[in-house]
Amino acid sequence: MSVAHTVVKVCGLTTLADARMALEAGADWLGFIVGAGGARDIGADATATIARALPGVVTVAVMARVTPAQALELAGRAGTTRVQIHGIDAAAWPADFPLPAALAAGIDAEGRLHGSIAPPPHLVHLDTARGDATGGTGLTFPWPRARDLMGTRPFMLAGGLDGDNVARAIAELSPYGVDASSRLESAPGTKDPGRVRAFVNAVRTADARNVA
């Protein structure tokens, strides 16, 4: 028997101290906003400084409304190992893009899909759609819609997740990974260590119940 391992991504990190804290709490991936705007956007150069201090860590450059060439250039400057793209036609993203990519699609409060679902080999990142926001809304969407859309295909689940609800989300959907940002903060861009630890611990507890 083996215990499932749901990938935990802590996103919207803005400092090396918070990045290290998230790793110590057990996060698998660290997300840095490099080209989407907002209070958590620290840009590619600041991200590169943090990434260089964390060799071997899976780092994700989060950006919006970019072309493949722009995404590759930003990720190269940021020194990240993955990209996460919002605000584009995910279905048209090139299959041979040279970095692992998660392409976002939004689901609103009524369960309507906003945007397109990325084809394989890309990872689908399902988040809450609200107005022009590209993420970080702190709101959930109707989770059954995720299973309707994805079937058995792996996906990242985002949108309003925290230590109080992530175990239920995993039990219902068995996502490849879960992603949280604003619900883990004491202020925009500042992570709360207790909330981060509670989030990771809830994921691992849910994984321990899911034995293959």
C-alpha cells in the first residue's frame, strides 16, 4: 500500500523568508508572481534572487496575458523551473513549450467555465473566476464542476483553499495538486506561518486517508 501525495503549492510569495518558511512547512512548489500585477507581483529579477537561494526547489513563475516567447523570457529571467499562465487561450498553447506549464481556466460561482482547458501535456490549473481577477480571490467555486470538466485527468485546484477546507476538496476531487495564496496571508503578500502549516498539515492528513 502507498499513501497518496498531493502536490502543495504556496503561491504569491514575496520574500525569501516566507519561501523558506513554506518549504519548512512542507510545501512542494513555491509560486512567485512575475508578470500579472497586484500586490504580490515582485517581478522576475526579485524572484531570481530568491530562486538562486533555494537550489533544487520547484519554483513557479506566475504570469498573465503573455505569449509563449514572453513567458519563456520571463521564466528565464526569474530562474524558475515551471510556469503558470493566466489570461490566455490555453487550448492554443504550444504542446512543445520547453518548460512544464500549468494553464489556468476559471470557474465562476454558477459553475460556468471561463477560458479554455489546456490540452495534454500541460497541467490544467482550475481557479475561481471573478471579474478580471487572475487569481487570489480567496473564493471557492463549485467543486463538482471540476470533476465534470476533468474526469480522471490530473489538475491543480486553486481558489479559496485553506487549512479548513482543503481536506474536503481532496476527498471530493483527488486533485494532482492544491494551490493557495491569499487565504494563507496576514496581509497581501505576507504569509502567515500558522496558516501555511495548517494548510500543509491538512493536505498530508487527507493524503494519509487516501491509501492506494
